[in-house]
Amino acid sequence: MSGAPRKQCVVLDANALMMPFQFSINIDAEIERLIGRARIVVPECVVRELEGLRGRAAKAALMLARKYEIVPSEGAGDECVLSVALRENAYLLTNDAALRRRARAVGIKCIYLRKSSYLEVW
């Protein structure tokens, strides 16, 4: 086992994957600005959710999701995303205020869109 610090992890939910297409934000660059280089993962349940959505932004978000590491997940929706963030000891990138409150209540740090132009840690 090496003494190198463990790379931070960030879990993306469906609306996080749509941010670049709705707000012209580079989530990779913003994550690196906030916490440094990070392992970015997408739960399988988020991919399934995006596959069920229609529209340009959803299709683009699905293509973006496949750029990242897709990790196994159980269930669907917020519960699924929260369980993956807990399991991975990760930040959660979401713009869903209710999900952010739930995440914070169980000790998950959140990253969210601020002023439609940059990401911030909460």
C-alpha cells in the first residue's frame, strides 16, 4: 500500500450531467478547481434514468455519462445516488436542493451550481 493520498471522488446525478448543456459549464474543470483532480463516477441508476428521458439535453447527458466511470448501484432515484456517494465516500454533484439537504444530513459533502455559472462546495 502506497503512502499517496487517495484521490477524491465525485458522484454525478442526472441533473449534474445536464448542467453543461443547460448552463454551458465545464464540470470537469470546475471540479478540479474546487477539489483538485478527482475520480468522477456515475451510478448505473443515473444512466438508466437518462435512458428513459427524451430530449436533446438528456441524450447529450447520457453521452457525457458514458465518458465517466459507471459504477454498480441498487435501486433508483435519490436513494440510489445517496447510497453510492456514501459507499464511495464521495462528494455529490447535484443541483437538486432537496437531495443536497438529504445528503448533508447524512454527512455527504455536496457540489452545486451557483449563479448559473460556476460550481461551489456546500
